[in-house]
Amino acid sequence: MVTLDDDVLTEAGLPLVRAGRVLLLACGALAHEILALRQINGWDHLDLQCLPANLHLYPDRITAEVERVVRARRADYAGVFVLYADCGTGGLLQAKCKELGVEMLAGPHCYSFFEGNDLFLAKSETEFTAFYLTDFLVRQFDAFVWRPMGLDRHPDLRDMYFGNYTKLVYQAQTNDPALDAKAQDCAARLGLAYERRFTGYGDLAVEMARMAAV
């Protein structure tokens, strides 16, 4: 068998298939967690490409962006996995992934798969007045919650947005006292009771382990 290195393949204009390598196409809000899991488990054959985390402010754009990258890069890899849940796409992302023949994360959003989809569904019957934050959203609270909602300019809107919520649940992926303190401050700014819940990586870790073994 003759093996061509990357330079030869590129110069010959041939598609470069990274044998045994898998591309993870992910939401930028998951980058820290994905890289941590890859390092912890030694999954060096998993390559990561992230789409901008702020697509969550425009969920109608997510499906098209995922399709664009999958079509552009799938020929270079043995497999492609989409590390998004539905994330506000109303089932459009799932339908597109099925059409493209790639898998994606199960669940409605990251709050669900970090908690564990089954457990989150069971709790949803009694936690419909909870507002959730992850490690990423605690770090980026101003950029992804406070300013986009206009609360920096119009703090009186807080009661309009959050009047029906009773508590803020911080789903902690890591044990970080600084993040815990910041999450408590977020709850105070929103006028909500505070609950910290250590979830770890939840179903994200389970799904990444499965992907790594393919």
C-alpha cells in the first residue's frame, strides 16, 4: 500500500481524507467543555470546529451554518458529528442533519443535555419557573443576557422579562468558586433566588465517548 502525505495530496489536488479522524462541529458555547473532555480522555483523533456562540441570539441561522460547514468539510474526515441540540431551530436542524446523514446531540438545548435529558425532562414538570445558566453563560452573562435584553440601558425591563421566574439555577460543569460567586451575582441582578447544581458534562460526555469510539 502506498501512503501519500498531506503535502503530496494537496499538491496533486486530491481530497485529503484524514483517516480515522472525526470532525466535531459545535456551538462555540461548548468549546471549553469539549476541549476539556478531549484532553481528559485522550481523544486526539477528534478535531473541533466551532460556530460562533452568538448564533444562539439568531437561532434561525444555525441550520444553514451547520449545513455549510458539513458540506465543505465532510470529505476530509472519516466522520462528522454535530454538537448542537435543537437550540431553538424548531426541528429544522434535526431534519437537516438527517438529510446530510450526520448525527447531532439529542435534546432541546444545552441545559437539558448537561443535566441529562431524561432527568431534565422529569424536572421540567416542577421547574418551569427556573432560569438556567451554564459555566459559559455565567462567564458571558453581560454579553449574552444582560446587554442583548437591554437591561444595561433599561433595568426596569427586568420585571417584564423575569417576573414569572422564581429562581436562577446555575448548572455547574466545573467546581469553580469564582464562577459560583459570579452566578450568585447574576441571580441577585435578576432578583431571583439562587440554586447551584453540579451537573458536570452530562450527556455531552456520554455522546462524545460514543463518537470517539466510532
